[in-house]
Amino acid sequence: MKNLLKTCNPLKLIVLIAIMFVASQSNAQQMKPSNSGYAPVNGIKVYYEVYGEGSPIVLLHGAFLTIDMNWGQLIPELSKNRKVIAIEMQGHGHTEYSDRKLSYSTLAHDVEGVMDYLKIDSADVAGYSMGGAVAYHFAIQSPKRLKKLVIISATYNSTGWLPVITTAFKSFKPEFFSNSPMKTAYDAVAPDKTKWTKFLEHMFAFASEPFNAGDSNISKITAPVLIISGDNDGLDKIELMKTYKMFGGGVSADMKPMPKSQLAIVPSQSHVSLMMQTTTILTYLNSFLK
């Protein structure tokens, strides 16, 4: 197995995601949503879960993940003093598979549709990986619905990833996910388990397409932004710093006011392991969202 992981990076990534899934379950199984269901938006039914009371925060998961896999350890803590609204995007988890073309813009409109359905005028929004790219588009498309934005290991432009990341999905095959915790989780909650392979193929194609929300659009985001990145999570840190500067960062705060946006680089973390640093991420979130 060790030799296999050295030579097959896609499999190594899947194994790491599986570890995340296992780690999330100890807390996730103890926490039940106060409300859950399906919001009819843009021709599909999007599954959501609601936890706690207070100022709302919307959580957007990464590719191939579910609410539990991505946020299982953070929800119990965040929901102690916040209303947490977690969404499973098109084809993921409880949300039905659809042949509807995947795009970050469409997924962002789905988020707004769920907020409309739940009568949430505005909220903080946090997204990890693919969910972070969706969150960027939400900030652009629905600025009046956004209070604060949290981006975890994500970019608004495919060139914001190192080249090895942008080409990785071309090596992915459905059989890599066979007998994986992701498949088990899908089978447990998906409305139609027979759509698994179609879902994977749909996602592989989507993830392989270049995307760019546009520098001019990103620079117009007025909401405070917290960017959290692992030092070795696959993001190009030069491009990441350019993004942070668009939000007013990268200054000498001893000589001018501290920016309202923040950048956190977590040491010795990959794209997947970063999301398992529950205490670290929670500390950054609580400080920023206050």
C-alpha cells in the first residue's frame, strides 16, 4: 500500500479524504440538526441542515464531500452561539444527481435560493475547496446577502492552484472511489444510489475545466474576507497574496490601519489535513466572525 501511495497521487488524496471522513464521525454522529430538508431551487432540490440559534453562517463543502465529512467536527462548536446552515450541493450527499451543467455561478445561485427558502436575508458564508470557489461567486453575485466571507483552501481562479493540482483530476477514475468511505456515505443518503458513477464523471469533467471569477469582480467585494490556507495545500502562494491585496491586505499595519480582511497560513498542512485542524480553524473563525 505504501508503494501504491507513492506512485498514485489520486489514490493518496482519496485515502486522505477517507481519513477526514472517519475523523469527522465521532462528533457528527452525536449532533442532530434542529431542522433539515430540501429547498426547491433552480430546477433541483438542494438538501440543507440547520443547527443552533443566533447570527446565521452558511457552510459550503468541498468536492465529493458531505456535510458530515467536511464540517462534522466544526458544527457542534459553531452552533453553540450561531445558526449554522449547511448545504449539500448538486449531486452530493442527500442532494439529487442532476444532468444540469455544473458551474460555480449556478451553485452560488443555489445557495441564495436556499437562503430565500429559509428566509435568511443575509449571512456569513464559509466555503472549503470547491465550496470556497462557490462562496467567491456568491459574494460577487449576491453582495447584499453577504456579511463576512471565509475562504478555506480555495481560489477564484484555476491558475491560483499549482499546475499539479489543475491536472490531477484528469487522472481520476471512478474505480478509485470503489469501496471507499465516500462511496459508503453516498450510498447511505443519496436519493438514487445508481447515479454514483455518473456523479463522479460529472464532477471530474467540472473540476477539469478552467475557471475564473475575474480580478475586477473579486476586487469589488466589500465584505470582510478571511482566507485560510495550508502552507502546502496546493495553492500558489504568490497568487494567494495577490488576492489578499485585493482585499486591502499586505500593508504595514504599524503605519496605516489594520485591514478588515485577514490571511492565515497554517504551517505543515496539506489541502486535506488543513480541514482536520478543528481547533485552529475554529479559533480563526471565532476571532474573525466577532
